[in-house]
Amino acid sequence: MKKRNKHIGSSLEDFLKEEGVLEEIRAVVLKETLAWQVQQAMEKDKISKVEMARRMNTSRAGAIGGSVAACKIR
């Protein structure tokens, strides 16, 4: 007798939950989405990382680019 795949008919969310990675995946997707939105806003307004850092009230322009790059790496 063939063994049925227990994931047939289940949702991706159910599968990720069973694998114990749902929350990790959600966090990665959130970071990637945020990084993409920041990058799109920077391109739309034609602003640099330094200007974005100023607008975000931080002195670390490198943190802006680093955060966007770090989110894309994962």
C-alpha cells in the first residue's frame, strides 16, 4: 500500500508550522518587504542613504544601506 503524503491538501502555512519555521519565515518576509519599501521610497524621492538616515533621525547612513542589504541576503 502506498503511503500518502500528509501535506497534500494542506496550506503552506500549515506545512511551515509543522516544520517549526513559520515565525522565522514571517520575520524574514517582513524584513525583506520593509527593505524593499525603503529602497523604493529612496528611488522615488531620488534620495541617498545619507539623506534617508537624516530623515529617520539617525547618524548612521551605513545602517540604512546595511539594513537593506542584510535583509536581501537572508
